[in-house]
Amino acid sequence: MAADSPAGLAAQITEAERAIRNPSTAAADLARAGQTQQLVYGRLSVREEWQTEVRALVPSDVQPLVEANLRAVTDLARQAAADVAAHGGASTEPPDWRIVAPPPPTELLAEYRAAEAATGVPWQYLAAIHFVETRMGRIQGNSIAGAQGPMQFIPSTWEIYGEGGDINNTHDAILAAARLLRTNGAPSDMASALYSYNPSNRYVRAVSVYAEQIMADERAYLGYYHWQVYFGSRLLPEGYGT
């Protein structure tokens, strides 16, 4: 549970960010750190008046991490609100999703790296897209705009980049995402490539932040891997909808 004060949130995020980056952190503690990270940034995205104080309270080594993640979380929250408004307003009921356990992080990392080897698209961007779109594959279901599969392709776009694969298959979807990005400017112009994936400047900024965090320290990927699926403040646990 996220703390209810700036000082408490600063203490929580300092402990979580440092644990994520510590190679000696046990697997169970790493999962808790990733989930705490998610809860703290989520709390701060809706309590923007606390952000300046939290930034001032965390140690200097943690400040850049907090600033970057807050930018990404805030951008995505605002984009999600805009998307909902554009499609008729918010529903009080969760989408028709199934929430499943994602593939293991080592298995996903191998898929990202293989796609990078095949296309030249940095794997960290593929991981960041997968994270933003479906929490590394936890969400099975369509987006509000009709996008499908672990990397959330519109079917017409899948016809171009899927090369006969299965839109719901993790391996096929990651490769298709890499092909789309390469065709549209990656790796030399990642911003343009990401905009072709989702024409939103907020989306481009957020995915770039997450990718850059993983580039700076690969263990950041392990923290993001453990983020869960929420509908508003409601946790949709693994097994939901099945």
C-alpha cells in the first residue's frame, strides 16, 4: 500500500528503487519492490501537489529515477483519460479482459533480444512498449480502440507487419512490433518510430522514458516486469476474467 504522506512516499520509493537495482535483492523482495514502485508513482500521479516535496526528500541518486518515472506515469494517465473521452467516456466496469501470468522475465528478454538482432531495434524499446501496452502480456483482451494481442496491434496494421503470424503470440507480436518500428525510423529516429506505433506525444515520451531507464540499468526492466494491472484503483489480479 502506498503511504499517505510525501515523507512516507519518499521513503517507500527510495527503498524500492534501490532494491530493484541491487543484484543481491531476493526474487520475492524484487517483486514487492516493483509493485511498491507502481503504487507510489500511481499515488503521486493523482497527488501532483506532493511531487515537488517527494523529489526534495529522496536522496540525490534516486531523484532522477523519480523525476523520469513520474513524467512517464503522468503522461500515460493523461493519455488514457484522453482516450477514454474520445471513445465515449469512462465505464464503471473493467474491460472484458483476462489477466494471466506473463512469461518469465528471462524468456521475454530472450524474445526482445532476438527481435533486436533481427531488426536493429533496441530491445529496451520493445520491452517498454510491451510493458505499457499489456503489462508484459498480463492483459489478454482488446483495447478501447480495438487493438489486440500482447503488443496491441490494430488488425489492419497487423496485416502489414505480422507476416502471417499470430497476433496473440508473444514471439510473433514482438517481432512485428520491431518490424513496424524499423520501417518507421528505428533505430536512428525512435521518436518518429514510436509515433507511428501510437500517434501520441505523451505515449512517445513515456515509452522513451521507460526504455531509457532500462538502458541506464538493465535491472530497471525487472522492476517494471512486476507491475500489476489496475482499473482505476482496483487491482485486477492474475486469474481475473478466467
